[in-house]
Amino acid sequence: MTQNPSKQPAQDFGGKIVALAGGVGGAKLALGLYRYLQSKNRAKELAVVVNTGDDMDYLGLRISPDLDTVMYTLADLANPTTGWGIKGDTAQALQMLGRYGHDNWFWLGDQDIATHLIRTRGLQTGKTLTQITDEMRTALGIECELLPMTNEPVRTIVETEEVGSLPFQEYFVRRRAADTVKSLTFEGIEEAELTDEVCHALTDPALIIICPSNPYLSIQPILAIPSMRKLLSSSSAPIVVVSPIVGGVALKGPAAANMRSLGGETEASALGVARVYAGFAQRFVLDQVDAEQKSDIEKLAYKVMVTNTIMKDDESKIRLAQEILEGYAAI
Amino acid sequence: MTQNPSKQPAQDFGGKIVALAGGVGGAKLALGLYRYLQSKNRAKELAVVVNTGDDMDYLGLRISPDLDTVMYTLADLANPTTGWGIKGDTAQALQMLGRYGHDNWFWLGDQDIATHLIRTRGLQTGKTLTQITDEMRTALGIECELLPMTNEPVRTIVETEEVGSLPFQEYFVRRRAADTVKSLTFEGIEEAELTDEVCHALTDPALIIICPSNPYLSIQPILAIPSMRKLLSSSSAPIVVVSPIVGGVALKGPAAANMRSLGGETEASALGVARVYAGFAQRFVLDQVDAEQKSDIEKLAYKVMVTNTIMKDDESKIRLAQEILEGYAAI
């Protein structure tokens, strides 16, 4: 990883680069991959498959928070402070909803509403979520594929110790992910079908990357779609995990707490993440601060790359993406 | 009309004051009536019945422009420059819709969207437009009744000389009411029923006021509801018309042009307005600049009040309302 990237030509991947992502954490690496491939005129070889278990219906609007986060990020529209929402967006509608006495705990940016309106209307008129998303990302000038994990509604239900079961956004936003999660249910997952677009992206891909998203809340719903795990693992492409836990903490969100209550780990760690995907993924991208866990992760049959995985700006996102692609693409 | 209003106690109306209104022009007098009655602690005696023929569906949102204009006006939220929309509102969602390549010729304020979302959601969950409107006006602190003319969807279709038939808002907003209107159709009017609330308000009302709204586009749809005209004219209460045409021009909108193409008048005039309602209404409020038309209007069996009908500020709205109420309430 000390090679000078500018002297290294991009390898011929010989297939799609498929990234599985949730929200903010996943979007960062997706952006790095996208920008790097764009610089090589190969953005079209990237497909980002996004969790839709977080989707919700709010006031009749279909909201897909993870899809929106990834889309806004790739379109260079994301709010750089939060990682989600649109930069410079206002909340006039939300304030007015409050004035009408309506629930307004879920952030609804005014520009954001345009996305929700178009998505909702598209679904009402018989389009699939995949079609609608493709039209939106095209309008926003995004050149890579942006694929919802499925077109059918899947809803993550969080069983908490404190207050019983909660729809995902009630747990995550309304109650600020403060409850202890005992188990997860993905409502509708049995009826959820793999889309043609996801199947196509996963037919002989060059590389499958599990972005540094929450393994339980963001990645597990994707893998829980019937046949998805099978399709992923039956491909000859390596599956690379980028750890969302660095130095024992989650870079964003409740992943560390989830790892204890859902993963049965004493402490959150990259090793714990490796255990989640053991036997399924073969490569692991470990942050340099966790280098001492390398040999333990290798014992789980991973090849491990140690590098700086902190993506604090576009440059570091692109650098990490490049290391992953150049390190593994041709293997 | 030269009496000093402050020395005159409000009369006991002995029934509801019912105002029929369209958008901006009607909302002005509705506000005058409301504020005047509020000052007498009698705001609850006012019921404003509003045209819904202008309603439209846009991106899955049910929009009721006239209801919104009257509601925002009574709640002191209306944009004082336009008369419609919410003061200080922004259009971030609309701009984003444009970015997605979506039609954005219909103004959609961000705060406004909250109204449309709540209305749309309410209808989806089985509430009537009357219930939803009542909940919203209550939340906004409006003390009088605000009643859509019917709960069923009625759509005004405008047959134009230039481009054939147009949904109302296409004619009014998108094409800026620039086409010549040959005829109007109120789609759904035969299925539209009088609501219990409108029937109740019109059971022995004290006074029925036709606000200075467009007689063809705003008032005619209300009167076209089966039994509405009968119910109105069978009541013993006088029906008072306030002319929307002053000095031969419409104070707002295409009423003058409509009067020529739809009303068969050579020129727009208060007399022409009087002809529209002749035999149905018995009182006519004529602006002082049109005083010379008084005798011609009287020949149509109207009692005529001549006064200043220009409502340029709240004070003049209240004064006009007071003159109408004190002039006719006890008759």
C-alpha cells in the first residue's frame, strides 16, 4: 500500500465493481470508488447496491433514507456536516407540519421532499423503485449504477430491550438509537425478490465490496434477501469487507452497541466485524490502528489489507478506493 | 353608510353569516367579515364556503388553491404581495423538482407542501375534505367555519378558443389566464353532494354573501352543485353580491375578460355582475366609482348599497364587512 498510485495504471477489472452500502458510512466509500473510477472513465463499471430496510412511509411519502444518502453523496449534494440530507436544505415544510400539530421528528428537508414526491408518485404510477432511482440518479448526473437491494418493500423492525419492537426509523431517529437491540426482523424479506439489475451486476463481477456500513442494520438486510447471499458467494469474485469499526468504536451510528447486543461480542472490534462475515467474505480491509488484530482475522480465512480507512475528505475516500481496487481487482 | 360604526352595536343576526368565496378576492372580504365578527366575539357565526373546482392533483398531492388562500388569509399567514401562498415561504422543493426534470410551473411553496401533504394523507386515510380542512383551520387558530363546497372532487375544465379544453390550473397558472374562455365544464358536479356542514350553515342563515370573486370561475362551481342554488334561494336570508368588477376592471384575475367571452357582455361592469345573479340575489354592493350604474342594477330587482369596496388593507376589509353586516343583517 506504499506504491505510488499515480504510477499504477488502473487494472482491467473484467466485470462490475459491486459495492453494498447502507447510509453515511457506506456512501463515503461509494463516493471514493465512484470518483476514482470516474477519473479513469470507468464510472459505469460501478454498481452500488443499497439497503432499503430503513425505508419508511411518512405522511404518504415513501422515504428511502439510505438510497437518498448514497444518491446525494454521489451527486455531490450531501450535507457535509451530517453526511445525510442535502447541503443548504431548509425545513419549512417540517415547521409547518409542526404548526398543524403533526409529528415532525423525522427530518424532512424541503429539497428532500422533491425526491420523496417523485419516488412516491413513481411507485403509484407503477414504476419500480429501481426504475425511479435510475431516473433520479441520471437526472442528477450520476454515472454509476445505483440499485435498491430490491423493489419490494422490506422493513427492518428492531426488537429493543427497553421498549419492545420499533420500526427502524423510530429506533434510529426518534429514539436516537439509544435502546439496546435484542434482535432484528426484516418484514417482507421472504417476498423480496432480487431485481434483474442486481442479478446482472452480480453476474461475474470483478469485485464485491461490503462498505463500512453497520453490519446488522445496513448490510444484513441486503444479505437477507432470498438468494442474495447465494448469488454473492457463488460468484468467483472476491468479497472484500471494509470494517466500520475502527479502534473499537463505530465511526458513525450504533454499530458498536449493536455488536455487543446482537453480535454477542464483549467489545466492538474489527475482529468482531470479521466474525460476522467469516466464511462468506475472503478479504478484509483493516485500519492501521487495529493492526494487532490482523493475525486473528487471518485465522478466520481472510486475506487482510492494513491501511488508513478513515475517510475524512474526498481525497482519503478516493485513496482508500484506489487501494482496494488496485489491491484486489485482479486477484 | 355614514354612521359611526363604533357607536353601533352588532345586530343579533339570528343565524349564520355565510360567505361564498373563491381565492384572493373572496378571501379579502372573508377576512374582513371574520375580523369584524371576532371583534364582537362572534367569529363562530361565520361560515365561509369555498370553491374547490380549482383543485388539482400534482405529483400525487391534492391541492386546493382557493381553500388554502382563504385559510392562510384567515390565519394571517397569507403572502401580502400575491394574496395567495404563505408569506416568507420558499420554493426549495420546487427547484429540486426542476433539477429532476419535473414540471414545475405550479408554485409549490415549501410550507405550503405541509398543507398539501396533510390534506392528501387525510383523504387517503378516509377523512373528508371538510374534516381535514376543519382540523387544519383549528390548528391554525381560525375560529370561524371554513367549508369546502363539497367533499367530492369537482374539476373545472376551461374550453378555450386558442387551445381547446384545459384543466383549470393549466389555464389559470400555466397559461396565465391569457386564453379566451368559451365555456366551462365542472367535471364531477353531478356526483357532488352538499355536505352536512354546508347544509347546516345554510339552514336559516342570517345573511348570504357572495364575495367579490370571479362569478364564472369561482362562484359558479359552488352554485352548480345540485340543490345548492335551491338551498340558497329557498332560505329566507337575503343574498348579497359584492361586485368583483370595479370601474370596469377586475381587481384581480381574468373576471373582466371572462365577462365578455362567457357573460356575453360588451364590456365588463358591475351591471354585468348584477345580471349574472339577477333573480337569485336581492342585494348588491356597488363601488362608489360605479354609482351611475345604481339605477340600472335596481331595475334587476336588487337593493343597492353604494360604498367604497376597495379592500387595500385590513381596516378597509373590516369596514366593508361591517357596512354589509350592519346594513343588511337585520333585514
